[in-house]
Amino acid sequence: MIPKTIGTRPNFVVIVVESLSKEYMGKYNSLPYTPFLDSLIDQSLTYEESFANATRSASGIISIAAGLPSLMDDPWQFSSYQTDKMPGIPYYLHKLGYKSVFYHGAVDGTMDFARSAIQLGFDTYKDKDDYPDQTQFDGRWGIYDSKFIPFFKSELDKLPQPFFGLVFTLSNHHPYKLPKEFEGKYADMDPQYRAVLYTDQVLRDFFVQASQSEWYKNTIFIITGDHTGPVKDPNWDNPIGKYSVPLVFYAPDGRFGGLKKGKSQQIDILPFVLTESGYAGKYSSFDSPLTKAEDKVIANYDNGVYRIIQGDYLLLADQNSVTKLYNFKQDRKLTKDLKEELPAIRDRMNELLQAYRVQHNIALIKNTWSTF
């Protein structure tokens, strides 16, 4: 890698879309509600499989910004480890001269993001109360995305380069409250799909506006969901579909174009950003760079069930034993349990899962996620 100076380091914009499942997207499920995102994916780096590392928004942000998968019942922010050191992407980029901002149009106090932003290393956190026109409050979650996302863009315009900006949308969430003019235009559409279409149009408008800004061409954009949303298609109602979110890496100069073999996950974002920034120091992350995507291990947890993916196989386990083993490539609906037929694969993957659990738990219990 060629060493980068402050003048040549790229900006980064991470867009975390509330409840964005692959299931809802045309690129992955032949639905008409994400035409912009589908077109952007054609110009971006993506992988055959991409997964969330959490099932809740609070945990998703930690996976995305700090590279830590969610392997316990409570999100880190609300666990007994909430005072642990939790260096995120901004913490490392600050050493390279980056400014960092986290924007979420939700009401103050939502998921304790203001405190988490400080612990992750962000310079600035802004929410609903910082938006200049409070009449754009949706009455439930916060400022409509179609109002708050342009505000985020205008704030980026004020930042010195290089910068790292993260914005978290909110409108694609029950009860799917949208501006009246949009709801009226698509009154006959399913409310959930209407919110997906609305979000896609918000992102399209953001990119159109951002393309006029001086910083745009020197920026790498990363788009993912915080977790999946409610399942509507039964073909996605399984332990693979439950974690399948898009993970899109886009640069206006086309450097990342193309679908690649292998897997990606939210905790890839931290090592990816640090690599592209030219950061050469130590960092904490459960994941390896995307250059090793074909050998990647995916681990997550929800409601007493651990899931680990390696190669073509998905293993499920509870606290004490393996419960299922599937070849998810050949058996997408996960109908045939192979745990008795393939004991060597079962035992190897279970050992890997237990190693992940131990590493995760020790790091939190001993507060050693960051030792530098």
C-alpha cells in the first residue's frame, strides 16, 4: 500500500439503514422497492453473502463501528460491560487527522447513542434536537429521513477533510410513519414496502446532492442495514435470512466495482476502513480483511442460539451443545440437519464457536478489548 498523507486520505461515509434486509431488495429478491440501491450495487464491491452480526440496532452499531459481534443477550451499551473501553473506527482515524461525526435523527436518549458515540471516539453526535425544524418530527421516532439526511449532507460540507461520517436512518421501522405527501402518493402499497421505497428515494437524493460537493469524489461510501427487518417472504424465514443484510462498498471513481466470491459481515467495516485510510497501527477486531473473504467465519447470537458459518456450512448451538448443522449452499431452506452425518465438520465448527465465545467473553470481562 502506498503511504497516504492527510491530503490524499479518503473520506468515509457509512450509511446504516434501519431494518434493511436483503429480502426487500430487487438485487437479491426481485422486488421493485430499491431501484437506486440496486443500481449502486452494480457499481460497488459486494460479496455473494453478507451478514449482520446482531439483531438489534444498539448491537449493530457496535458491530459496525467497533468490529465486535453481538454474542450476548444484552447490547453492550446496556450490559454490565458498558464502561469497558470500546475504541471504534473514529478512535483510530483520529490518529491520522480525521474528524468524525455520528448523526441519527431520533429523539434524545435513543439507545444511549450519545454516550456510545463518545466511547467509540466520535468528535460529534447529533440527533433530533439538533435539527433546525422540529415540525419535521414524525411523532414517534424522530425527524423524517427525507429531512434529516440532507441535513447530514449539509453538515459534511462544513467539515475539513479527511472526515468519517456515520448516519443512521430511522423511517424504515414500524409503524412506518412517512411524510403525508409520500404516504398519499403510494397509499395502496404495503406500509413496510412503502417505507423501503421511501428510504431508497432518500438515499438516491442524498447521492445526487452529495455528488455536487467538493468532497464527494474523494469519499468511500459504505451502506448496510443495522439488522434485518420483519420477514415477509417465507423463503427468507430461516437462520440465514434472519441475518442477511446488504454490505456495499462504493467509490465514485469505480475502484471497488464487482461482485466477489465469499462472505462479508458488519465487523468487516472497521478493518476495511482502516486499510483504505492507510492506518498501519494496531487495532481490535474479530475479523480479518476482506481479502480473506472466501475463508471468513461469521458468528452471531440471538435469544439463546449461537450461529456460526464457515465455508458452505451453518452450525447452530445452545449454551451446551450443537443443535443443528446445515449445508446452507445446497439446502437454502435449511431442511436437512447434518450434525450426525458429518461429525468431523460438526466438531470442528463447534470448537471454533467455543473459541469465539471465550475470546469475546474474556475481552469484555477483563476489559481487554483494547490494550493500547
